[in-house]
Amino acid sequence: MLADLTPLRRSPEFRRLWWGLGLANIGTALTATAVGLQVYQITRSTFAVGLLGAAGLVPVIVLGLYGGALADAYDRRKVALVASVIMWAATLGIVAQAFLQLNQAWLLYVLVAVQAGASAVNGPARSAIIPRLVSMELLPAANALNMVTTTLSALIGPMVGASLVAAFGYAHTYLIDAVTFTFALYAIVRLPAMLPGQPDDVPLARTAGWRSVWDGLQFLRGRRTLLLTFLVDISAMMLANPRSTYPAAASVILGGGPRTAGYLASAVAVGSLLAAVFSGPLGRVRRQGLVVSFAVCGWGLGIAACGLAWVLAGRSSPQHVLIGALIASVVALAFAGGCDAVSATFRGTMLQSAAPDAMRGRLQGVYFVVVTGGPRLGDVFVGATSHRLGEGMAILVGGLACVLAVVVLTRWHRPFLAYDARNPLG
């Protein structure tokens, strides 16, 4: 039942990368929580918090696609290293504005945009490296292990980040991110050279240009099963992403202030972490498309249940916590998080298995745009609908819309439900 540790034992490079990124992700999660709280403190607006997603959306879309082309044209290790250094510099900028007490929301938007752009180049290159470090049969286990570190950081980050902000302020919370990020830099430096593989029956990205990006999009258009892995995730993250509502929910619905916001964000991570820790059976699943469909529907239903709890709760204040509504919210979000972890593990595995190495960077670029840009679109969409409907009703409707979208998409391309991991290219 427990996660398969074989990739860590067999590949020292993967092991270093796993540890380094795991520690860096904790710091990144601290910063993400603290930035949202700081923007809300400055503006007192959920919509302004949602605009953090908009600030990084254009860099994620443009540089995510272009970053994938870079990963297919140049040494993937060098691409990841340069992008990581830029991300680190943006983090140092966030630290500096906090120590200087500038309290300018626009400056935070700019720094988040720079950080998002560099991450959009780093992510595809790093993901395209993984199949070089472990064998194909170990990819589900490796992706599940990566999900452990991702969800552990998402669990620790919001809860600890909110507590650190309450106890020590924003500057010292951001400083932890700057320190932990150095572990990721070290892990990437220790990787061997990662030149792109030889082309199979796909166009080789001889230079990192928009023509090679177009080749990647054309390749994806002709493979609907892979395309659907992106579309179902966009449906989940755009329609039913509740994270921009946490500050307001903690302030005026459930009560408790920043600590309650941390509990809500951490609840999703608790469910994801449990699913990742007990991911042993996932390596034996063959009907991966079917499982992805059920998992994304489970995410939508969990978010809808959380929204219903908020609608029924009414209004509270930071000084008074509605314990029953908070418990119901945490359980619903944890269920959604577990479903999301299962979905992410198999969507990543399907893409890595079915993509030839010469195209892997560009497709990972599309993947990064979806998994990073989708939540940012969701921040804006849910933030805007919350302004009109209220936070609870916004995510209740969004969760049900997510389920409906999955049903429509799988009816549009029924072979997705029959996808067999034993024949990924079939």
C-alpha cells in the first residue's frame, strides 16, 4: 500500500533532485501563502488576491510553451539551472520589499510575475529530465514520490506560513523560502548533462523558436487522449479552484483569521499527501484514463461540498470560529486533495509514457502551462464570481460545473476511458 521507493534507491540523481525540490517547495509554499495574506491585508479584497493569479498568467502561458522548446533544443540541465537562478532572484526581491515595508500590491504582482515566468521555463525542463533518471516502468512510482513532496510542502506551507506571518511577520517568512531554494539549486547543479534525445517520427527542435512550439502543439492536436489529460485538468482548476477564497472565508465566514486560512489550504494537501503515501497500488493500474476521469469528478464534488458548508454556515468574524463548518470544510477539501493527487500522478505518467523524447520538453511545456496557468485562471474566475455570488456559492457552482465538464469531455473522446498503460502509444 505504501509508496514505492525503488526510484530513490536506483537513481542517486533522482534522489538528490527529489530531496532538493522537496525542501525548496516548502519555502515556495510559505511564500505563496504569505503573499496572498499580504495582498489581502493591503487591499482587503478577495478579487485583489485573485489577481495574483492573473499577474503570473501571461508569463506562464508564453514562457511555459517557449520553455518547452528550450528544453528540446538545449541541455535541459542548463535550462533548468538558469531559470532556477531567476526564480531565486525574484524571491529575494519579495524578501527585500517586506523588510523595507513597502506594502505595495503592484510590486508584489510584478515579482510574482517574474517568479512565474522563470518557473514556466524551469518546470518543463525539469519534468523532461525525469524519464532520463528512472526507467519507464518506474515512472508512476517516481511521479507518486514527487507528489509526496509537492503535497507535503502544500500541507506544511499554508499552515506554517500563516502561523509564521502571525508570529514573526512577512519578511522572515519570505526569508525561509530564499534559504530553502538553495537546496534545489544544488540538486540541479549535480545533474549530468541532459541533451535532448534523437528525433523519432517527430520534428526535432534544432533551435528554440516559435516554430518548434507550433510543432509541439500540432503533435498534441493529433492525439486526443493526451489532449484530454490537459482539458480535464483545466476544467478542474479553472472552474473549481478555491484557494483565492480562503482569506475571506477565514475572515467573514468561518472565522479565525490567518490560521483558519492555513487550515483550509492545508486540508487539500492532507488529502493529497495521504493519497501519495498510500500510492503503492497505483503502479498496477492499467486503465489510467478511467481513473483520471473519476478522480477529477471527485475533486469537483469535494469542492462543491466545501462550498455548501460555507453557504450553510452564514457569516462569522475573525474572533469567533464556526467549528462545525470548519470541520466539514476540511474533510471536503481533504477528499478533493486526495482525488487531485491520483489525477496528477496518472496525467503526468500518461504524458511522459506516450511522448517521444524529442518532443517531451515541448509537451511538458504545455503540461506546465495547464497545471500552473489553470489555477491562476481559477483564481481570477473564482475571485470574480465570489464578488458576485459570495465565496461559498462560487465554489459550490464551480465544483458541479467541473463534474459536468468531465462528463462532456469523455463523451467527446470515449477512447480516453479505455487508455491502457501497457500500450501508451496505441
